[in-house]
Amino acid sequence: MWTNRRLAVAGVISAGLLASWWYRTRTRTRKAKAAAAAAAPQSRTVNYGILVKVLNLSNPRIEVVLQYIVEKSPFKEHQVELEKTGCLTRIGELLFSTTIPGVRTLCYKVFNNISTNPDLLRHVKPIIPFLYEELLKEDEAYLPQILSLLVNLTSHHDVIVPAFNLRPVPHILSRYTPQINYQYEIVLSSLKILINMTCANIKFDLSLVYMSLIHLLHGCKNNTVLLRVLTLLRNVLSSPSFQHDRAFNDDLQRGVATVISSNRDEECLALAHHAFKLLSQYMG
């Protein structure tokens, strides 16, 4: 009798332990799944139809909305929705109508992000005359964003920016070259635009550009900039669309020779030797 009772008690204890173990295991599993779900990236559908309604200057949080769009606009799936819901048209209207620095800067950033997509260039085209007017003002608050946008627009096979609207670029390069330590992005973007213009056979003021290149060849030690300087010089010298001015030959050669004698970057040296060879053909 006692044996049977002991067995019954032992069975109850075993069942209790088993139930407790099962409960604890199930709880841990649920917590692990919940943690994994929380850590996993959430796929949320953005309702741009609602966002377009709050893209107005009367909204005190408009910069928050624009910043959100800036973060999403590099991605093609979001670009499609931005176009379909009219957000891109609305952002263009905001750019024309606002003088609020934060709003204008964010609008430029959105256009910068979509300007790499050839299918969306029709939304950028209406603001090109406005970009030209802003370039003429040379407002340093917006100039880096505008130039970065023009880098993208001039890099497409079919350049939608008329040559006339790019005329300020050599002047901007000339003005900011002496300030390169403080205005690095402006100088670098100006050089990139001019390189793209040589590839598209869009002519520009060579005299101003040559003076800037000479200054940078002698005084700049940044290889990222020097690569653009030497690429631009090589493109101009090897293009039948540009008429090289021999008056700058000696100064350009001395500048290129300075790079050859002091630089150790293989790509810079290869471009420098090529440019020096091209310049030598104009000697005598």
C-alpha cells in the first residue's frame, strides 16, 4: 500500500516538473521569437498620398516630413510612389515658393537623390532655370547642393541642362579655388561638372578654368582633387571641341611637372604623364 502511494506521489511530482519545464521552455521560445521579430527590419508601406497633403508651408513640421522623404528618395520603389502621388511636383513648387533655408535645402536634397534616375529627370527639368539663377547668386548656403545636383544632371548620356545654364561654373571654380581648404565640396563638384561637360562636348571659358587648374596643380595636395584636375586637363587637350590656348602652356607644364615630381599616387602620375605629353605637342 505504501509502495503504491509513494509511486502515486512520485508520478504527481514528475508530472508537475514536466509541466513546469514545458511552461518555461514555451515562455523562452515566445520571448526569443518576439525579440527576433523586434530586431528584424520592419516592412512598412509609406502612404505618400497622405504626405503630399502635409507638404505645405503652413505645416509647422514640414521639415520633418521633408527629411523623411529625403531618407526614402534614394530608393527606386519609393521614387515610384513619390512620382505617382504628386510629391515630386509638390516639392518642386515648394522650392520655387519658399525662402526658408531648411526647407529649401531639403528640397534640393530630394532632387539630388532622384536626379540619378533617368526616368525622373522630367521632374527636375522645370527647376533648371531656377538653378541657374541661384548659381549666379553664389549663395554658399545652397551652392554645394546645387552643384552636386548639376554633377548628376550632367553625367547622363543626354544632358538636359542647356549650356547657357552651366556658364557660371567656371566663375565659381575660379572664385573658390583659392579657398579650397574651406570650400572643398564646391571646388570638387565644379571640377566634376566641367569634366562631364567635356564628355558632352559642352564648351566653357577655358581661360578661367586654366588659371584655376594652374593654381591647383601647384598648391593642392589632395589626390581626389588632383585626379579631377588632371582628368579635366587631359579631356580638354585631347578633345577636338576645345581650342587650347598656348599662352597657358608653360604654366600648365610646370604645374603638371610639380605633380610628377612630388606625387606618389599611381593614377595621378599616369594622368600627369599623359597630360604632360599632350602639352608637349603644343610646344614650339
